Amino acid sequence: MSSPNNEDHLRQLLRQSWPTSASPSAQFRAAVWERIDAAKRRPATWAAWLRLHVPGVSVAGVAVILVAGIGGNLMARHQTARMREAQIQRYVASIDPHQQVTAMPVP
């Protein structure tokens, strides 16, 4: 263990070698307590977070529903067009098996 005399000598050497000129600002304590209070106000559960962010979550939900609806509609139209073309070909083949039906382009 070092003696108190050695510790004092070490402190003097450190002060001479590494002088500091920083002093805390007058608002330091207030800023610290403000950050602590802000951390306490953060929601602790998902339900509390949702209550704070209702508008953003609602907009995101509506956007997802719209994109899914539009995508589903486009896929259904494409599938319907392919099925209709297949039905036409089967119908024409049932009337005249030698008849060739040219496929119409699917939009």
C-alpha cells in the first residue's frame, strides 16, 4: 500500500502534468435533471408507446392496407385474365378439337 505522503506527491505531479481548465456550466445540474426526467417519461410498455404514437402508427397501418389492397387487386386481375383465356381455349377446343386459338396478351 502507498502512504498518504506518496498519494499527495502523486496528486501534485498529476496536477502539474495534466492541468484542467474545464468548469461545469451553470446549467449543468439542471440539464442532468432534465435528462433524468425525460428518461422517466419514456413509455415502458408497447401499449404506452402506441398511445404516444397513434397518428404515425395509424398512417403506417392505412398505407400498408392500401398497398396490400392494390397489390391484391392487380394479382387478382392478372389471374382472372389467365383463367378467362384458358376457359376460352377449352371452350373452342370442345366445339372443334382441330381449331387453334391464339392466346391474347394478358394485360
